[in-house]
Amino acid sequence: MIISRWRTLSNAEPNRDYVALLGRVRICSIRMLLPFVRHGFRIDHQLRHTRGIVGYRVAADIFGLTFYHLSAWTDQPALDAFVQASPHRNTMEELAGRLGPTAFRHWQVKGSELPMCFDREWRRWQ
């Protein structure tokens, strides 16, 4: 498993509530790996320039063709705006029906809990 470092994009207030997101995407075949990674780089650029994101990290299980995203947002409208903006929106449209199972979980997290780590958040998932 390859896990990126937590990328902080804005300072979190320790007592404030934020929206946390943990996402998992599986791709159906090795043929989808390169297009998926290409889209991922575009979305990463979008993340780094989006209002409302506090921080994020990603992980990849290349052999399992499974990819994870963990992020914290100021609020749900900021997260929704990101999802509906391009290139994320275009990627969802272009890859629709060409990916394997996806799953996403949202919950509230205190600023004092940031940065988040996959080990702790996977336990919340299960």
C-alpha cells in the first residue's frame, strides 16, 4: 500500500467541526489504471486549489486496483461544490460504468483530530 502524507491546505481550529470524507474506488481492470491515475492527477490539482478543503491524503493498493481518499472540509457545501466542479465532475461522467465498486463515508471530525490517518479512519468505516 502506498500512502501519501497529509497535505494541509488551511489551518484547522481545534474545537471546530469539519466534514470528513473517506472514499474507496476500485477499478475493474489493469487497462483502466493509466486513465484513472491521469484523472487522479487532475483532481489532485483541483483539490489543492479548492476553497473549503482543510487537508487530504490518498492511498493506493496498486495490486488490488483499489484507491482511497481521505479529506477534511470546512462544511458539506464546500465538499459538494468540489464534487460538482470540473475536473472531478467530468471524471465522474467519463468513467461512469467503467469503474468497479465505489464507497464513500462522511462524518464530523474536530479540528483537533487533524491530520487524519487511514488506520484510525478505516476502523470508523467498519
